[in-house]
Amino acid sequence: MIPQVMGIVNVTPDSFSDGGLFLDAQAAVAHGRALLAEGASVIDVGGESTRPGASPVDAAEELRRVLPVVEALSEHGRVSIDTRKPEVARAAVAAGATLVNDVSASLWPVAADCGVGWVAMHMLGEPGTMQQEPLYDDVVGEVCAFLEAQARQAAKAGIDEVWVDPGFGFGKTAEHNLTLMAHLDDVVALGWPVLVGTSRKATIGRLLAASDGVDEIVPPDDRLAGSLATEVWCMHRGARMVRAHDVSAAVQAARVVAA
């Protein structure tokens, strides 16, 4: 089975990598169609940045950003909505989204009611504060226990398609991220299909800087090698889907891993 690739379309001014590039709906739709042509299985549309330190966006503004994009892209391929708000999730599903990518892991009642798939992601805290000294006694055990509990209640509610995401970079230090990656098979062993998102994240920027022997973190646009390395590792450990900015490269990597 070839792992799937989820392409990222952020309709935001402040996302860590592509903030502002696709704030215009036409630009966002064009980018999403290009990612589908590159082999993305699903396009993940988000209208509120969840990068560390991000400020929340009200529902009306988030809806204004995402609905035209979801509606247009759903005519060309599968669309997921990346949101923490039930009203945004419902409206996006009505506009054509068939998967709710939920960093809050709380919207399973909406997904169940709407009859669509749902991704439960682990996050410690909330985006504005999640990177302020996150602490765990056992990061792998705690993340697995949380994801198992959320996935089970979603399945009991009648959701046929439940994904789990360990939430790399969401309330986790670089050491936490690497520990989770090293033990990703524990997450896979829960029995739910696993989605991972490592693309261009800060941990990769730090690892690449260390490999180059420099102190300054490598910027997001220069993190392709590290992104692919972690995506291939996660696919080899059993991840069924990776969320990527660089879709063409991730699709090629997935085919090689499957072969």
C-alpha cells in the first residue's frame, strides 16, 4: 500500500511557512489544484494558523477565508478542513469537505453528525502557549493513551474513518518529537491509521542546522531534505499518510517506500 500525501493550503496571513502566500482565494485554489496534480490524495485547507504563539481567529473570518476554497477544490479532489471550531467544520463539510483535521481532537461529534472522516491530533495546551516548557512523564505513553481514548469514542459515535496524529511540534520539545518518531510504531500499534505532519517544522530546522555545524536555525523554505527524511522514516514505521508542503517530493518518496 502506498502511503497517502495530504497537501497543505493555508489561507492565512501568519502560518509559519506559507503565511500570506495563499490568502487570496483564487491563489489558494490554484495552489490546491497544483498539489492535486502532483499526486496529493487530499488537500487540507486551513484558515487559522496553529503555529506556536499564534493568535486565534474568530469564526466569521475563518469561514470567509476557507469556504470559497473548500467549495472550489472539492470539485477537483478530496478536501479536509483544518479547524478547531465546530461551526467552521460543519460549514466546510456542507461546502464539500469530507475529512475534519482536528488539532483540538474535540470535534468528533461534528464529524459523526455530518458523516465524514475525522483526524484526532494530540496537542498539549493550545497554540498560543503550547511551546512554553511542555512537560511529560512519558511522552509516548501519554500521547498514545490520549489518541486511543479519542479514537475509541469517535468510533463508538459511528465514525467509520478515524485517523490519529501524534502532533509533532504541538506542545512538544525537539526531544519529545524525536522520541515520538523513534517510537512511532507504538502509535501505529493502536490500530488506527496514522497521519503525521513533520513538514518544514522547527525541529527539522534545528536538526539541519546542527548537521551543518551552525547555530542559526535553517529557515522553513530550506527544510526539504529534513522533511523528506522524517516523512520517509514515519512511512517506514507505518504512517499511512503524511501532511506535506512539498507534495511532489513526498509522493515520490512514498512510492519508493512502498516499493
